[in-house]
Amino acid sequence: MTSELRAGIIGALLGAIGGAILFPPFGFLIGPFVGAIAGEALAGRTGGEGLRSGWWSFLGALAGLAFRVVTLAVVTWLTVRAAFA
């Protein structure tokens, strides 16, 4: 793994953790975006490359959130259905 790629990943991870702690509940979505851009900038990549990395990390966090919401809905439905059956 190249150091530039590693810098974007580490930046997105730190941004997700920091955003979740400092700006709940939206920091978990915005933090990876900002962190990936910062990591790419510190690695010396251009602004366009940093924005692309930030955009994809934001979409990944959003997809993870959507998956958790769907899973929560299914588990809740199954629990309620079993409780009243």
C-alpha cells in the first residue's frame, strides 16, 4: 500500500473517530470527509485528488449508516413480531 493511500485512509479513520466524539451525531459522516482531505493534503496530493478521496469516504460512511439502519429495522420488526405471536 502506498504512503499516499495510507495517509488518506488514516485521515478518514481519525476524522471519523474525532467527528463522532466532537460533533455527534453528524460528525461521523462529516469527519471521514474532512479527515481524508486532510490526510491527502498532508501526503502532498492535489486538491482534486483529496476531494475525490473525501467524497468516497463520505459515501462509505453513509452506506455503512444505511446498512445499520436497515439492520436495526429488520431486527426490531422480528422482535416485535415474535413478542406478539
